[in-house]
Amino acid sequence: MNRIDRRFEDLKAARQKALVIYLTAGYPDIASTERIVYELDRRGVDIVELGVPFSDPIADGPTIQAAFERALKNGVNIKVILGLVRKVRKRSDIPIVLMTYFNPVYHYGVVEFARDAKTAGVDGVIVPDLPPEEAAGLIKESKRHDFKDIFFLSPTSSRERMRSVSESSTGFIYYVSLTGVTGARRRIPAQIAQNVRLIKRLTDKPVCVGFGISTPAQARAVAGIADGVIVGSAVIKIIEKHADSIDATEAVGRFASSILEQVRRAR
């Protein structure tokens, strides 16, 4: 069984919600990413999402764009990230998802990507600019390797769109909490609860909410209506603050623990 499926089964049995933490792979460097993954695992985080740096990240705000720029200068690409995951798998069984735009996957080769990512120990992929209708090749290869394809729903998705994406998405469904790009927000949109409830009436697959969640209070509120919470830009800001210091790992770990405590309290 895929690690993502197993983790959600375990959480459901325990009546708990998932915490997914996003990291830009290779920011501030690849060794730091490896240390932070181990720390997140030690703290009890459920899934790690590794962002593949890309030069034109249309769904990402300035925080992640800046992290991508530094990672690209470090020479980080899919091949380097798969090497990182292979190293991590010697010490950790935490579920790992890659978040990448389609261009790097296309240049790597869709067949080769699904095969090599699974072999390295990656459990699934999120491709923001690849809708299910255009993803037949990736879906075919992913099924062959028990590799999860996680697709987006958003506040503008129609009921029909919710149904079709729910059918195509595996592992979990990624609900984007707001229109716009990634980035920490002071407030979470009120329509999340209504939309997540509607999605969950159409599918029994887990629904995780991301984009804009940056505080423990926000995480607890979202976890109360969804199956999981995804936190990204707020983590990258902490790494940015400590980018040239060994304190980054501990700082991210403390923040993750504060979020996780509230997520676990949600019902």
C-alpha cells in the first residue's frame, strides 16, 4: 500500500487530521532540506511536500519564487531531488510528495519520471498546471507504479468540476483555499467550509486544504472541516529568516509542532 493511503487510513482510525508541510527542495541548500525532513518526521508531521524549483512558477507567490531562485542557483532539479529522497528513505518512512510544474516532468520524461520517482521513494506528485484532462500519460504511468496523482480544486470549481477532479485525484484532493497564488494570509476565506463539505459529499477521498494557512489557529479551523492542512509559505519564511544558520531546522520543527498540536485537536 502506498504510504499516503496508509497514513490517511491510520489517521482516520485515530480520528485525527493530517498535517502536510511544504518545503522548497534545495532551499537554502539540499543538505538543509534533508535535515528538515528528518526533523519534521521526528515531530510527527504526516506528509512532506517537496517543491521542485522552476523558473516560471505561475501558482506561487514571492516567498516561494525567491526560494526557487536560490534552489535553481544551487543546481537543484528533479534528478537531485530524487537523490535526496533516496537518502531520506534510508532513515525515514514519512510519505513524500513532489510538487512540480509540468515543464520539468516533460523534459525528464513522463514515463521515466513516474518510474524513477517511485523507485526513489516518492509517493505521489502535484502538478499545478496539469489538469486531469491533459494528464492521461502521467495517470497511466502512475497507476502502473502505485504512484499518486493529486489534483486541485478551488473556490471557483463547479459541482461538475468537483466530481471529475475527485474521480481523477488519488492519494488526496488538494483544495486551494483562495483565488490567487501561494502565500501566508491573515484571514482564511469563509467559503472553505461550504466547498469542502460539498466535495466530501461527492467523494470519500481525503481532502486537504492549502494556500494561505500560516498560523496554528488557522490550521485548527481548517482541520475542523477538512481531512488535512497544508502549510507552505509560512515555513519558507522561517527558513528564509534562518537561511544561513543551522537554527533553521529547529525553528521549522518548533513551528511544525505548534501547528500539529492544533491540527490534532481538531475534530
